[in-house]
Amino acid sequence: MVENPGPSLATRALALVVLLVAAYVLLRIVVGLVAGLVWIVLLVVAVFGVLWAWRTLRR
């Protein structure tokens, strides 16, 4: 019976590089989305702060 030797070292190295690149790209996308959400939340808080301050000073 002949066993399948499996992927070569070069194939395994290439697979590792592909996984690392994919992980890096996905991490950048997730960080970008989170940063975008943080900016939106900060913008909403700033608008409510300005409105609150405006109403408070007009009383």
C-alpha cells in the first residue's frame, strides 16, 4: 500500500502566507468598520451636545 505523501513544504509555506495575508486584510477591514462606527457615534454625541448647550444658554 502506497501512502500519499501530502503537500510539499513549499505548498504549506504558500498556504501559510495566504492565510496570513487574508487575516491581515480581514483585520484591517474590521478595524476600519469599528473606527467608522466610533466616528459616527462621536458625531451624534457632538450634535446632541451642541443642541443641549444651545438650549441651555438660550434659557
